[in-house]
Amino acid sequence: MSALDKITVIKTTKLAEECHKKFPLAQNIKDAIAKTNREEFVPAGLRHNAYKLDALPMGSSQWISSPLTVAKMTHYLEPTKGDRILEIGCGSGYQAAVLSHLFRGVFTIERIESLILEAKQRFRKLGINNIHTKLDDGQNGWVQYAPFDRILFSATAKQIPAKLFDQLCEGGILVAPMQVGAQQIITRFTKKGGYIQKEELEACDFVPIVDGIQK
């Protein structure tokens, strides 16, 4: 992992602390945010806003989630044990970069080709070597590397395909923003004894999942 320069360390550490004030975080999650150079994932013209707790627009009519949302989603995954995670909706790659400090292997899928190519360039530039990328409809999962200890949706789903629960380890956790009527709710699913337990956590606002791939 390439080291952050001193100024960036100050900025990312402050960002982690600001997230923690709004939503208490475990030390390992605070550290992961403090080690991730958010500026690299934000469009050049918006870098002055990189360390604000706001979602920011990026290419292909998509958004980079606010650091606070990334912190919350990471917290809800309970990343204390488990070594591989599947992310559906790579986007800018910022969430995957944060997860790369918490999991041995991060497998991230993006349906928009330009976004996944840009994310791969960022990972290379930052020296992040444990993120694996794929252009695909994330709703298919990634059978080749299943089962996963954790699965994270970075886009809102109306329902979770059964094939993704099949790719989740026993005792594994899947976190997704779910469309519930007119609301979106961050929902945690836990696989126990072959059954799926569901827990609704809090309201949220994500872009919706779209079928297929876009080249």
C-alpha cells in the first residue's frame, strides 16, 4: 500500500473523526477511512469538497457516496472476521478501497465499463493490490470466487437474487439498501442454518440497481 503524504493523512484522519462523531465507529473502521485517500476518487473539479460529509456527482450520472454513508455501510458489515467480500456497484472505487484495509480480498463488480476502468486505474496508482474487479451485472454475483464472507450492495435493490444468497457463506452477512415502498432502507441479511435473517437498519439514499452492462 502506498503511504499517504502528511497533508493527506491529516485530512483523512480528520474525516474519520468527523464520521465517528456523527456515527460511533470501531477503531478498525476509523483506521480504514484514515488510510484511504478520498481525493483520488473524486472528480478533479470537486476535490475541494472531497473531505466534506457529502455525496458528490461523478461520471455516467452516478454519485460517490458520502464518507459517512461509506462508514455506516462498512460498520453494518461487521468486518471483524471474514476474509473475502463481494461488492456490487464499484462506482468510483472509494468504498472498495476502504474495504481493502479490512478484508484480505475485495471482489467488486461494476456494470458501467468507463467507471470500472477508472476505478482500476485508481487502485493501481494507490498501490492497492487486493481488489479484484469485473465488468458485469452485479446481480449475478461472482461464482468463481464464492462463497463470500460478506456481500455489499452499493446501489438500491428491490429484491436480492437467490443466487447471491447462495454465494454467501454460512454465518455470512449481506448489506443492501432496499427499496421499501417510497423509502430506501439499509437492510442487513444474515445467513444462519441455511435460512436468511433480515434486519432493517436506517433510511438511506442510493442510486438504483440497473440490469445489464453499459459499454
